[in-house]
Amino acid sequence: MGIFKKLVSWGQKKSPWIIHFNAGACNGCDIEFIDSLTPKYDIERIGILQHGSPRHADILICTGAVTLQTRDRLIQIYEQMASPKYVIAVGTCACTGGIFNGCYCVMGGIDTTIPVDVYLPGCAVRPEAVIDAIDKLLNSNDKDKTKKKAKSDKQKEVSEESNEEKSDEQ
Amino acid sequence: MSDNSSNRIVIPLGPQHPALKEPGSFTLTLEGEKVVNAVIGIGYNHRGLEKALESRTYIQNLYMIERICGICSHTHSVAYCQAIEEMCGVEIPMRAKYIRVIIAELERLHSHLLWLGVAAHEIGFDTLFMYAWRDREMVLDMLAELCGNRVNYGINTLGGVRRDIDDNDAHEIKKILRVLHNQISYYLELATNEPTLIARLADVGKLNHDDALKFGAVGPVARAAGIANDVRKIEPYAAYDEVPVNVITDDHGDVLGRTLVRVKEMLESISIIRYCLDNLPAGEILAKVPRKVPAGEMISRTEAPRGENIHYINSDGSDIPYRIRVRAPSEANWHGMKHMLEGSFLADVPIAIAAIDPCYSCTDRAIFVNSDNGESRLYDWKGLREYSIKWHRDRGLNIADIQIPMAKNYIQIQRKTND
Amino acid sequence: MIEALTALFKILIFPGFMFLTTYGMLLQFLDRKIYARLQNRFGPPWYQPLADFLKLIGKETIVPTLANKGMFSTLPVVSLAAVSTAFVYIPIYRMQASFSFEGDLIIVLYLMALPSITTFLAGWYSRSVYATIGSVRTLTQLFAYEVPLFAALLSPSIISGSWSISGMAEFYYHNPTLILVNLPSMFIALISIQGKLARKPFDSPEAETEIVSGAFVEYSGRLLAIFKMSVDCELVLLISLAAAIYIPLFTNIIVLDILLYFAKTLVLLFALSIFKAAMARLRMDQIINFCWKVLTPLAMFQIIINLIVRGAL
Amino acid sequence: MKIRLPGRILMKMLTTLVSKPATNTNPYDATNIPSKYRGRIVYDSSTCIGCGICMRDCPTKSLRVENIGTKENKKFIMHYSLGRCIFCCQCVDSCPKKSLSQTRDFLLATTDSSDLEEIMR
Ligand code: SF4
Ligand code: SF4
Ligand code: SF4
Ligand code: SF4
Ligand code: SF4
Ligand code: SF4
Ligand code: SF4
Ligand code: SF4
């Protein structure tokens, strides 16, 4: 690895900008995530800034079970992000659908729609746990990440199949 | 900015937008910086909750109801629990009622502080946002100390509450409340004196007294328009019949008014919590509630931080509800939104939206029931329907010929309960 | 030969491009840190701007399909180039700037307008609604603050009788009491600088809650990094300019003067940060009203006073 | 009308500038997690009688108790879906034998989705 590459990867570790999207959460996880921006937790302390435009962000913090209405928008946001990009599923809903799993207009977890790098169960998650999740994401090595990516891509295929089945039923 | 009317831009706001922490979409047509048309699209958060409630037991639903929304979760579960307790004919212990009131008021504190912060953020006053949320941490810590978790407290259960408050907790809470009281008084002073705040808040998102009535506004939005409507006062539930509650109103009818109402309500909440802690009756916190709820139906109302929250529960006698209907406060306030947005500046849109403290988690269609006599808690379906028809006819809308299909087994139950 | 080399050194290293960008990052850090501390937060670590920059460099750069490709990618560079050119004319470690000539103040003022115009163009060529609104607002704001800013920066030169920044600095160094006459215009200049950099309360052009991040919405990766860099450098440029004109304190010992320069710019930065934290964002119409009805008349008044003072000298 | 100067918050800001920031620089410190905190569920198979009440009351159907022993010599394991559990602790309240209990674990982030399902013995 050249020195430049090393510098860049150091930058990536130290400056993750995040974008937040609520894909049908109950607000619980959202307010707890926003809490992590405020004085008591202050994630700017570890270099994290919240950005409004997907183009600027590195990490998509996604809460909530994906509802049918938000699904397209979620994919769109994910596609708009410049790589390298990561996704953290914050909250039980975002991991598997949680209590809303099985509702008629809920897809399930975020990984039914886009690949997820870190799962953070909790209902609602504490802001500390959000910081911890970002930490774990940045410190998991890159090989790990690609492996996970492939895995969740596979999951995606599977779930898409099952979705088709679902929509057939409907 | 030109006044050229051909120069109209249509901008979509949301569903993902930094001003909105939740998905909702506003399609705004702009003429220069002025909004000439607003189309509101909600339903992004529709999770089919009411349908899901019909397939779970009453106990399971308790937690689902709480997760209608993480911000006013307590108010929903109180409304749900007290409806079922009343259907089962269970009188819950006084201590439990007081604890419910304490948590409800703490929730109001956290919710209003949250609102204050978000509103400040919308108008770009990040310092105030940070301060308000810093102080909100204290409230969340109290809630966590009492209930276990910071959101979705899980303190209510059918027949009472799950966790008790001991003297130590009470002492700690009183200590924190003192600090909080100072902070909130400071915010009140700030809101009435800081010129940049007033410049951004006054005359924005106006909804006057008549319009507020017409659009069926509730909560601080209505109270800021001079409508003294507060379920805690007009139809006391839990321990509110014993606790002194002052209804705060204001006649500005704009965002500034809503800010003042909310900030003053926080001070009121603090004194309510103090009163409850001082007069906390001793005794049990839990009464036994059967798993199966007798057939019948019930409407229960609570005053959420954002206004009147209505739950309708219909039981067919099993351990699974036949139908649950939630009319949450934000939903009622959406109706006036278009009215508030049109003619305002683009820059004012976020704060105007934020001023009703919108949340999408619970927003849905509903029938607005307004009982001013203060006693009619129970409406049967027929009565409710007649009321609704009459209400609409009074306002020139005849929906009498719309037949509401009734399920077969429903009619049977109806007979049973009518007998 | 040696002359050419020193000139190159001055342009590229100190006090030129390298110094400008490094100091820009440092000031960005300090600004964020002070802002955070004013809000009772801890704030970012010292290397944050550097990490942000490196990260953006390493990121994918997306050019929207609708955007004008050439314009989209050259604009950030133009902006940065304009700022670093202007910086050469500003006295840093002694009264005399690296380069100066009679009338360089005017050149600097025009070069300073360039970043705003590139921002406007960047937004315009991004072909996104938010960016378009952001760029229109940038332009509107330009018309609002440019007049008071020009008037405020030019009024000191009426007394000094020199149109070069170095000349002004020298004049006021020799007549320190006359600095006091310019205090109101310093105040006006600071407010206009706030507007120029689109910082609170004049951050309507990039109001996060309304139009996401204004003109830069579609920018990503390297191009965004250069834009951010040029905004940082603009901050340094404007603060240094204000410091040179309004606080012309020099000792003629190079090391001390450099330290003095840092002290002066930091004081000004502190003032700007407090200003940023203390107020709510103004609406576009409120900004225009304020600039035209309050700032401009004040600046004009200052010019009249300065003319009188000049006559009395 | 009185002319009001902006920047009312200035004094407050300056005092916060010199005072200590409210930031908790060690957020993983477990001491500020309340004692009643509802985190991950743990299970004690030695007392469990396999009645299944926990399964019935769990709102997310995250629990599944299974007998891996024989009919006479019962041995139970609990399939627990960490990814679905909403930490309501209804199961803890419902269990007649107190075999389930809550912990204060809340740093549950994982990069591996298979961590979200676990078997408790
Ligand atoms: S995980 Fe729980 S708190 Fe978070 S969004 Fe889902 S239901 Fe709400
Ligand atoms: S409630 Fe009606 S409008 Fe809302 S999402 Fe459902 S079907 Fe659509
Ligand atoms: S209350 Fe809201 S989330 Fe629940 S079913 Fe109705 S629209 Fe959907
Ligand atoms: S009004 Fe808002 S906070 Fe209250 S339940 Fe509805 S979404 Fe939640
Ligand atoms: S059902 Fe009644 S209250 Fe609800 S939207 Fe229709 S008219 Fe309004
Ligand atoms: S009858 Fe009404 S509630 Fe039922 S499906 Fe049709 S629109 Fe929806
Ligand atoms: S805590 Fe709640 S959701 Fe989790 S296993 Fe127990 S009952 Fe189920
Ligand atoms: S309720 Fe308790 S005893 Fe019964 S199966 Fe569950 S863990 Fe075992």
C-alpha cells in the first residue's frame, strides 16, 4: 500500500460522514440517533458529521422496517451515495423488521432491500450503541467487509425471490 | 427574486430530507421564494399496524401500541391500557395512576424539549438546539432511571405499572427538576426576547381560532390559537382528576404562539410531577386483569404532548382484539398544514411543518370525536356513527348515505352488548 | 533566477498556497471547535479537517448525468485558484505583501467575488432543484452584502490615500489613532464576511434544513474536497484582509509579526464563531432588508466620516 | 416598540465556553446504564419447565423453547432471535420459574447477521 493510500484509508477511518434515513421506524431509534449528535454524546468528537445529501455521505444510518412506500427511496439514496459506502441498520426493526415483521406492507429488515454492513439490535438503541456500531464498522477490516457484502447480496437475492412469491400471493 | 409567474419551480421536500427526521413528502410549487401550492404526501411510515394488532393478544399488543411511536409511546399505551382495564371492570391502584401521570408528564417534558430543539434547528439556531437537547438528556435519564429504557419505556401493563418509584428515585427526580426548571425559564425568556427568534417565528404558519376549529387542530396548535382544549382538564383520566392542571393558551396563532405554549406547558409539567411525587399514595402498583377481555367496545382519550389521542378498542370476547383504531394527535393537525404552508416563504416551510410537531408514525385517517360535555366516554358504534354523520351534516357534508359495511359477527356482538 | 525562485516559493509555499491551505484547515478546525464548545460539546479532534479532506480525495467522484461535465469539474479549481491568487496581495508577516501595487485592493475585491460566482455556477450546472435554489440564493446574497463589504473595505483607504492593501497597512501603522475611526466599518466588514462565507445567520444559501446543502448538493469526492478547501481558504483570505486593514499592528521583527498575525486572525475568527453560534438563520428577504437598510447606510455614513477626517488631516 | 438587540444567548454561550463540555467522553462506561435497563435476555435451562408461556407472550415471537432430551429426561434449549427481540421483557415477567432474566447488555452491534440468532442453553 502506498503512502497515499494509507493516508486516504486513515482519513476514511477518521472522518465518516453519515446520512440518516427513516424507512418506517417508530421514531424511537431516530431520536436516539439524533441524540448522539447532541452535547452529551457528540459524535463530532470522533469526526462524524451528519450530512443531508447522499452524495456527501459515507455511511447510511437506516432505521425502521422498510415499508413498501419507502423502499424505492431507500434504494435511490443508496445508489446516490459515492463509494466507498456503508450501511448500518439501526434498531431491531432495521435488522429484521422486529415487531413489525410480517405486517402486510413491511419488507422486513434493511437487508431485504440494500446490503447491510453492521446490524445493531435494540429497541430503541441507546446513542452509545450507535457510536459503538460506527466504531465496529470502521474497525472491521476491509476483507471482512467484502465478505459480508457478498453474503448480504446473496441474502438480497433470496429475499427478492421470496418477495416475488409474496407479491404473487397478494 | 423575480415575480415572474412563469418562473415556477416545483420542489420535492422529502421523503428523505434533513429537515424531516421521518419520511413524508411535500411537493411545493414555488414562485421565487414563495410557496403557492403545497401537496402533502404521507403514509411513508404506514406499517399496517392496526391490522397487525388484530392478530396479536392483548399483552403482545401492549408493546406494539407502544411502538406506534417512540416519542409519545407512553400516551398510547396509557390510552390502550385504560380502555382495556375499563372493559374488564378493573380499577387500578391509585399509586399506579400517579406513576402513569408522572411518566406522562416526563414524556411531555422530553417531547416539548425535543420540539424546541428541532424547531431551533429548522430555523438554523443550532446552539439552542444543542442546549435544548442537552437538557432533554436529563429527562431521558430520569425516565431511564424509572422505567429502564430511554424510549419505549415499557412501564405500563394491563392493570397498572411494571416498576415502582422509591423514595430515592423521587428525591433524585426532584433534584433534577430544579435544574430543569431554571433552564426552561431561561428558554421562556429567550423565546420572548431574542429578536432573531421572534423574526423567524412570528407570523409564520398562521392558524387562527376559526381555522383551527375548522381543521380540527388539537394540542398546542389549538391552544396557541386560543382554544382551551386539553383532555387532562376536560375529561380527566388516570390521576388527573386529583392533580391540579392549568391549561396554557395563547392567542398568537402562529409558530411563536406554539413555542410559548409548549415552553409554558413544560413549566406546568414540572409542577405536576412535583405534586405527584409529594402526594404519591402508598400501596400496590398492579391489579389483576384477565387474559380475555369481555366483548364490547371502548373509546379512550389521553392528552399526548401533541394533543388529543384517541384509541378505540373493540373486543369480541377472546384474548385477541377484534379491532383497534388509533387516532393520534399529529394526524388531526395535518389537516391544517396545507393552509399554513401556502403563501409562506420556502425558508419558513420547515419551521411551519415542525411547528405542529409532525410525526408520521401514527398519522392516518380518522374520525374526530369532540365531546364537550366531558362525560361521554363510551360511544357505541351506532352512536359514534350518528354523531359523526350529524357533525358532518352540520358542516354541510352529507355522508348519511355512505353505508358502513359491518361484519357479521360484529353485529352479533353488538346485540350481545346492547342487551 | 534567485528572484524567480523566491517568488515561486512565496506563491507556492509561504505565504502562498501551502500556507493558505494549511492555515485554512487549522482555522476550520478552530472554528468548529469553538462552535462546539459554545454549544457545550466537545468538538472535533485537531486533525479532523485533514481527515475529511483525505477521505474526500479517496472517494468516488460522481458527475450527475444531467450536469455540464466540463463546467462541473473545473469550477472548484477556478474557485480555489481565485482565492489563492488574491491571497498573494495580503500582508502577512510584514507590512509589505508578497506582491503589491497601487490598486491591488480592487483586484482582491474582484477576485473575492469569484468564489461566490463559481458557487452560483456550480449550483446552476448541477441541474438539481436544491442546487438551483441554493445558487440563486448565493447570487442574491452576493448582491446584498457586496455593497456594504466594498464600502467598508474601501472607506479606510479614503483616509490613507492609498489603494493598495500594503500601503494602507503602512499608513495606519504610522497613524495608529486613525484606526479608531474605522471601527464601525470593521464591524460592518465582519458581518459582511459572515454573509460572504454563508455562515450563520446568513447561511440561507446552504441552509441544511431547507435545501440540503445548497449549490454543493450534487458534488462528491475530489471536487467537493476542492470546494471545501476553497471555502476554508476564503475564510483565511477574508480574515487576513480584515486583520491587515483594521488591525495594522506590526513590530518589524519577522517572527513576532508572524505570531502577531496569528493572534489577530484568531481574535477575528473567535468573533466570527460567536457570531455564528448566537443567532438563528435569517430568511432571504430579511437578509436583503438588513443589508440594504442597515449595513449599507452605515457603510455610507462611514465613508462620509472618513471624507471629513481626510479633509481635516 | 423597544429595540431588542440580537444575541441574547451570548452570556450563556460564553459561560459554557469556559465550563466543561457536557460530553461524556467515555460512552461505553456501564455505570450510567440504569439498573432497571432492559437489555439482552439470558436463559437458565436448569429451572425451565418448558411450559411455553414465554413463547406465547413474546410480542415478536423471538423465543422458541425446544426439548433436546427425551420425554422422561427433559432438557431444554432456547432459540432466541436477538435480531427480532424488542427488549420489552414481557417474557421475564411472564415466566413462572424465573428462568429468563434481563441483562444490561446493550452494545449489540455486529457485522455478521448470523449473530442475530442464537441458541441459549
Ligand atoms: S427498533 Fe424499536 S424503537 Fe427502533 S424503530 Fe423499531 S420499534 Fe422503534
Ligand atoms: S392509510 Fe390510506 S392513504 Fe394512508 S397509506 Fe394507507 S391506504 Fe394509503
Ligand atoms: S397507525 Fe399509521 S402506521 Fe399504523 S396502520 Fe395506521 S397508518 Fe399505518
Ligand atoms: S403524535 Fe408523533 S410522537 Fe405522538 S405518537 Fe404520533 S408520531 Fe409519535
Ligand atoms: S374521515 Fe372525517 S375527519 Fe377524517 S379525513 Fe375524512 S372528513 Fe376528515
Ligand atoms: S374500505 Fe376503506 S379502509 Fe377498507 S380497504 Fe377500502 S379504502 Fe381501505
Ligand atoms: S424481551 Fe420481549 S421481545 Fe424479547 S424475547 Fe422477551 S418477550 Fe420477546
Ligand atoms: S416461560 Fe419460563 S419456564 Fe416456561 S418455557 Fe419459558 S423460560 Fe421455560
